[in-house]
Amino acid sequence: MHRRPRRNRKSQAIRNMIEETRLSVKDFIFPLFLVDGVNQKIEVSSMPGIYRLSLDLMLKEIEECMNLGICAFDIFPAYPDARKDKYATESYNPETFYLKAIHSIKSTFPEAVVMTDVAMDPYSSDGHDGLVQDGKILNDETLEILGKMSLAQAQAGADILGPSDMMDGRVGYIRSVLDEHGYTDVSIMSYTAKYASAFYGPFRDALDSAPKMGDKKTYQMDPANYYEALIEADLDTEEGADFLMVKPALAYLDVIRLLKDNSNLPIAAYNVSGEYAMIKASAERGWIDGERAMLESLLSIKRAGANVILSYFAKEFGLLEKK
Ligand code: PBG
């Protein structure tokens, strides 16, 4: 035997030398859940270690993360039912706590990257990402609402908008609205291949945003489909997206690789709530080593081709790296 791959595994120093993929805190965007009020810190029961925070505590959290080197945050709002309606009107009310918080985060930490979520579900009494009429999700009528929401978020100071709604044509529509109003510098990270997944459950608990009726299969992609992600990627690219995202991440590593190999845009992957919860729950029972499982999953997402990882593990990873 002249070839023995084990020679390159014989010590930690050699293993370090030939490591093909390395995670860094700079790879991450940390999703955070915002609630109205002061001094609010409510743990999401299906996501141990993850809280809904009021702005005052969120600013502290962001500061701690920035000290760990994490500098990008995706902020999601949790609204009470009383503020929801059919048209998600609250989403572009300039006085709403979400938009005021975005403004305050950006003014407190100008160097942070603040990403916002564009979709109707946190504000919709129907719990859908689009406008519901007679049991159907209307596409083009939804675009107008997304346009208003996007403009309001850009005005509040968002650096990156994340349309997570999966309506057709929304990237182009949002790009036009932003450009017409002079927000040519605001980026769009499109949820390009967002699948109708069971792994969003804990997130919907966090925001109380589960659909009141039906499911999201007429707009989110079928988990059976791979090549269809290329159709979405082509459209988002033509429409002016700055990043393409695949979501969830772990069950869709093949799709991450597909987009990476077929696009020159940076690829993001969303390591979603259910993926976080699975690891946390089994680690709590002592069935797996939570820390190693976390690192292995994050590494796999990067190895598959993701340039950016949205993950609830971001801070835990940062703390570990600091040690
Ligand atoms: C909805 C949205 C969802 C997530 C991000 N934006 C849930 C959904 O589509 O129902 C899920 C994120 C996660 O599970 O961590 N616009």
C-alpha cells in the first residue's frame, strides 16, 4: 500500500492543516425574536435557550453578540392577535414597535448588519404569508402589501430585506419600490428555495404565526423537488436579489450545493427552528452530544456551499469559539 489516507489524520496538527472547511463567527446571521414592551424575556418553549426579547434586552443581547464577533442579526417580530388583520396593515405602520426597534438597533450599532423579514404572517389574522381570499392566497395583491412593508423597513434603516413569503415576482417588485424611493443600497436576501417544511414548527410557536387554515404548499416548494430550485434561483437573480437562500438547511444540503454550483451570487442557508430543536431536545435527554452535533451540522451546511448561515446556534458557536 503506497497510499494511506490515514497518514493525514495522524495528529491534531496535521488534521488542522488539511481541514477543508472552517467555521467562523463571521459566517453567521443570528435570528432574534422581538416583542413589544420593556424588560421582557420569554423563553420559546420548543427552543431552549432562545427568547422573545423586548428592545431594551435585545440591545444588550446584540452588544454581547457583537463582542463575540457576530455582527449580523435577522429580527422577527411577535405581534399579539389584537394587532393582526387580513391585510397585515400593522407591518407598515411607521409607529409600530418592530420598525421603531429596527431604527433604534441601527442607531445604537451602526456597524451591525440588520436584516428584516418581509412576509405577511406575523401581522396576518389568517397566519399566511400572503393575502387570503376564499381560501386562496392571492399573489399580485400580496406584492403591493410586501412593497409597502419593504419600504417601511428600508426607511427604518434595515440593511438587508429578507422576503420569506415565496410569492412570484416579489424580488423584482420590492427592488423597484426600493429603487423608486432612493433605497438603491438596501440589499435583498431572497428566500429562493423555501420548502413547505415540518421544521418550521417551533418558529411558528415563537411568533404565534401558524396558518389558521390550510398549509403553505401553494407557495412554498415541495420537498420532493430539486431542479425547481434552479427556476427560483434564475428568477431571483434576474429580479435583482443580492443573496440566494435555501431553507431549511440540513435536509436540503443537496439544494445548497446545487445553487452554489449554478450561481455566482452568495448563497445563504437557514438552519431553521426545528433543526435547532431536534439537537437541543436529544441533547437534553443525553442521547447525543449537543455541542458536537451543533458543530457538525453547521460545518456540513458550510461544506455544502453556504457562504452565510442563519442559525439560532450563532451565539452558542461564538461563545464556544471565544473559549
Ligand atoms: C415566515 C417565516 C417562517 C420562518 C421564517 N419566516 C415560517 C414559515 O414559513 O411558516 C421559519 C424560520 C424557522 O423555522 O426557524 N415568513
